[in-house]
Amino acid sequence: MFEAFGTVERVSIVTDRDTGRAKGFGFVEMSGDAEADRAINALNGKDLDGRNLTVNEARPKGDRGSGGGGGSRQNNRW
């Protein structure tokens, strides 16, 4: 699917370590930013087997905003 927009360098499908089943997301590394941008623009929101794709540039874990939970007790006031 991504090869239509350029050279795919690597694909990594994220799996559950206990069950080995896919978690429903993964990472595609393309050879250049322009190719990746074309793929993002063309594929984001498209249907794949009845599911809408969310395609965007990966961000480091620390840059994902404050969503979710967690954190250590040291950093939070209980």
C-alpha cells in the first residue's frame, strides 16, 4: 500500500508480547520525507478492510501530549 508513494525501507507491526497478536498499529519507514508526506496525505482516513486508517508521522513518546495515564508517584501529588 505504501510502495505506491515511494520506497519502503522498513515495516514494523506492533504485537502484544503475551498473545503475539497485532495491536492494530505499526510503523512504516520510507526512504525520504517527500515520499512519506505523500503517503500520509493519500492514506490518512482511507478504508482498509472496513477500518479507517490513521496515518501520521511518528513522534517520540515524550512528545505525545498529556493524554493517557500513568506517571510515577515521585512526579505526581497523591
